Amino acid sequence: MPIYEIVFYAFSLVMLAGAVGVITVRNPVYAALCLVLTFFSASAIWMLLEAEFLAIILIVVYVGAVMVLFLFVVMMLDINVAPLKEGFIRYLPVGILVAALMAAELLVLIWSKGRFEAGAYPLPAPNPEEYSNTKAVGEWLFTNYLLAFEVAGVILLVAIIAAVALTLRHRAGGHRQNPSHQVRVERDERVRLVKMKPEPRQGS
Amino acid sequence: MNSTNMLLAAPELWVMVMACVILIVDLYLGEERRGIIHMLAILTLVFAAIITLRADYAADGVREAFAFNGSYIRDTMGDVLKLFSFLILAIVYTYAKFCLRQFRMFRADFYTLSLFALLGVMLLISANSLVMIYLGLELISLSSYALVAFDRDSRLGSEAAIKYFVLGSMASGMLLYGMSMIYGATGTMDLGQVAQAVRSVGSDDPLLVFGLVFLVVGLAFKLGVVPFHMWIPDVYQGAPVVTTLFISSVPKMAAFAMAIRLLQTGLVDMQADWSQMLSILAVLSIILGNVAAIAQTNIKRMLAYSTISHMGFVLMGLLPGTAMGYGAGMFYVIVYSLMSAAGFGMVILLSARGVEAEKLDDFKGLNQRNSWYAAIMAMVMFSMAGVPVFVGFFAKWMVIKAALDAGLMWLAIIAVIFSVVGAFYYLRVVKLMYFDEPLTEAEIDAPVDFRAAISLNGIMMIGLGIFSSSLIAVCMASFGA
């Protein structure tokens, strides 16, 4: 067995185990950590496909940013897991039926017509030494997939607008600072000069 | 085809820029000058329509042009659907301004989010690759989720938004799964090349069929046809009525265009397969939509079930796979959007002082309160029921004719029977308005632009019916029929 096969199977198994863990583990923090493990294994498999850029992006963005944020949220919210499990048994038969159907269909697909047999797809030729995966991805993003790339940006903008629109509230009693108001403050608003009669010094 | 012909996408670019401009302008406007936002939004739509109309891309008699390396397509169908999107969104904005003011929710977010949704609609209508279809759809969906939760203090609204979000994400997942299968079998994401690849691979390839099933499921979710309709009644009822007005009209046209692009452009050789799937969806929708609507006492819910049955009719136009059928489906979806806008517009009109008139009883004795509004609502209901002379009749007639031409007699018979069943609940609204005593004598007043818009929208029901042949001709010409 060549080394890349061993690496592939090892990381695939870890990835599957991680994915199963995400949905079976009781504690949401462990589930999030299992997802991190899944992402790591996926990125290793990408590395095996010589897609370094995607592999690193997966770790930097998903593991580094998204999952850490997710963990923060999970830890800050005191989620009571018990009510989430309600109805699990009741819906289990339907769930199993659907899952079994899907799995059966997938298996039929995999075994049909020899599409996924060993040797159906030859190994791609290795890239030349100076080939840069990052450069290739960048080139495609800004030429062939320019529109898709820009629209993805618009989608992120919409996500920001939606998040702000749904959560920003100006409470009546809130103590907010208004910098422009603070800068424009007049002397009269802070100092009050009081005219009073001079008082004779006591005890002289 | 390999050029980045950016000017073709000028309408999209204009809408995107203006959505961002409105977003920024709003920062500098106080509560009392929000009307400017409304004017800007209407201006955006007007100029978008002008830009769309001025495009000159017909070469050698073929009205079809590609941009962005084939991922974007301009054609007659797309242009007509876009123009109607602008018209209907302008009507929606006119209704929305009145409604948002009454409910003290007149914020610019509604305008920016719905303009971004419009951008998604336009991109989806013009999508010519699997990626663009997915991205356009997500842009519409994300904006719609936020719009459903727009009334932040409404528990029903938040619940509806969560349901919509979860089911919508699942549908997107299904669609993506299907797309990945299609990509796996054909090795390309460009819909034109997918069609070629399908021809060479053979349309009975199990991987393609498997992908097609998931595509159709995703599509059915987005159109909201049985058995993937569960979200429609809850979302329509739970969302603020302005949002319901929006999501029930404009995005439906995009969903139709998506079906055309995926099924007619991409997978046309698998017509025998998807035709069967669509016929099951269509029959179930027409039956369930019309029967379940009878039991509703909430007009938003009733119109939601009526949407389900209308979408069944649209699918019925698609499934014969003929140019006549596609044209009929396109005509139906445009007419449906106009009818739906008018129907929810009436709900907005009757909503007073921040209370939505969502009970059927709110329509009682409308004729005594204001006979013109009652007449408009009656026209809308007649049109939805498919009474002759009104435009809804011609829409149904064209679709059923397309099914008959394709030899689908049984489908046509079911459609006719359940249209008659459906007529019951539409006519019940008419009966409530004309023969029942009003619950309140409160005056119905609305600003002049609202009255103009709803009158125009109501007159369209009969005007487009009498002069339906030109619009039908345009729809048919889009598909070369």
C-alpha cells in the first residue's frame, strides 16, 4: 500500500469518527471540538490533493475563527441539553428510514457502472515544482469566477446588514457616548459661574 | 462567449450600487425624512427598468448574450421577468411605506434588504451556471430570512424566521448535493456545457438521475410545492404582512427562472425523468393547496395555501417540456405575482393602527365601508379563482392547454376539478364582503400613492385579462413558441 493511501485512509477514518462524534456527543463543547477534529482531517486530505491553499484556509478560517467563536457562544450560553433531546425517540424511526434510504441509494450509485471502481480515475499527474496552488485559485477567482466571487461578497454584506438590523437596539435608558456631541461641548454646559456677595472672613 | 462583457450586467450593477447608496444615505437621515429612502428606492427601480430596456445585445437575430465567461446570460425571458420584478417591487414599496409607517417600523433596512433580495432575484434569473444559481438563491434567501424576522418584538415572526431559516438551509443543502452530483457526472458547472455533457454521458446515468432528484427536491422547497410546502403557511402567517407581500411575489418569478435554467437549459435531455417528478408535485400541490385553504380563517394562511396550489399550476406548465408550456408557466408566474401583490395589498389597506387585518372576518361588509376597495378585492379573488375575463383565467387556461397538448389528460382533469373546489374559498371572501354586515364602521383611508397603486393593481386583474394576448405573446416569444 503506497503511503498516500495510508494517509488518506487514516485521515478519512478520523474524519468520519469526528463527524459521528459531532452528532452523538452529549456535551455541546465536545461536539464543537469534534467538529474541529473533522475540519483538521479534511484539511489534511486536501493537502494530499495538493490543494494547500484550501487546506490552510480551512484551518485558519474555520478552525481559527469560526469554531473558536462558536465555542465562545456555546460556553457563554448555558444550554440545557435535556429539552433538545425531547422527541428524539419519537422521530427516530422516520429519521432512520430516511437515512437508510439515502444510504442505500448512495451504495447503489457507488456500485453501479463501475464509476467508482479502483482505477476508474487515474492519479492526476503531479504538478511541476514551481506550481503555486494559491496563485491558481486566485487567477480563477478573478477571471472565470469573478461574478460568483463578487456575489459571495454581497451575500456577506447582506449577512452583516441582517445581523445589525435584527439585533441593534437603542434602549431608552442606555448610557451611550456621542463623540461628536462630546467634542462640541460648550463652556456653558460644564461650568456655571455664580455671582455671590463677598463674605467677610470668619474669625478675623 | 469567453469575454467578460460586464456592461451586459448593468441592471444588476445599478441595483447593487443603489442598495449600498441607500444603506449609507440612511445614516444621515432622521426619522422624519425617511421618505427620501422610499423615493430613492423607487428611483432605483425606474432606472433599473430603463437600463434593462435600453440594452442592445441581439446579434444575428438571437436575443441571447453571455457575460462573465458564460456564467451570466441575458435573454428575453430574463428581461421580461426582471421588468416585472421591478414593477411589482415598486408596487410592494408603495404598499410597504403605508404599512411600515402605521406599524412604526419605517426603517431603511426593509428597503436595503429587499433591494439586495431583488439583486438575488435578478442574478438568479440571469444565472447560467450552477454556482450562480446557488449564489443568487442564497442572496434571496438570506435577505428573506431577515425580512421575516423584521418585526423584532413579534414572537410569531421570530418563530417563522427560524422555521424558514432551518428549512431553507436544508433545501439549499439538498440543492447543493444535487448540483455536486451533476457536476460529478458532467464535469462542468456551465449549464450549456452540462446539457452537452448529459447528451454524451447518456441521460440514464444513475449519478445524473440521483443528482436530478435532489435538484428537484431543492427546487420544490423553494417554490413551496407539496410535499415540501410545510414552511409556507407558517412563514406567511408569522411574517409581518409587508414581508409576506414581498416574499410571495417577486422571488416566485426567480424560482420559476431557476427551474427553467436548471431543467430546460441544463437537463433538457432528462425531461422524461423530471417531467414525472414534477407531475407528482403539481398534482399534490393543486389538491392539497385548494383543499387545505378551505379550512383557513386567517387570510394570510388562506393565501399561503392558495400560493401552493398556484405553484402547482406553474409546475404543470413546465412539465410537458414544450415551448408552449414554458411560455404558459412564465405567464402564470407573472400573473400570480401581480395577484398576490394585490391580495396582500388589500390586507395592508384594512390593517389599521398597527393591527393586521389577517382574519377573514375583517373583510366582512367591506362593500358598505368602501365599495371601490371591495370591488378591487373581488377582482383579485375572481382572478385567483380563474373566472373568465379576469387574467387568472387565461393563466390557468394556457397551462391546462399546454398539458392537454402534451397528452396529459388526467392532469388537466384534476387541475380543473380542484380549481372549482378552490373557487369556493375565493368566492367566500367575495360573499363576506358583499353580503355580510361589517364588524366596524371605521373609515378606510390611505395616502394617495397607495390608492393609486392598489387601484392600478386591481384594474390589471381585468385589464390584463382583456388584453392578455400581448403579454402571452411576449412570454411565448421568450421560448420561441
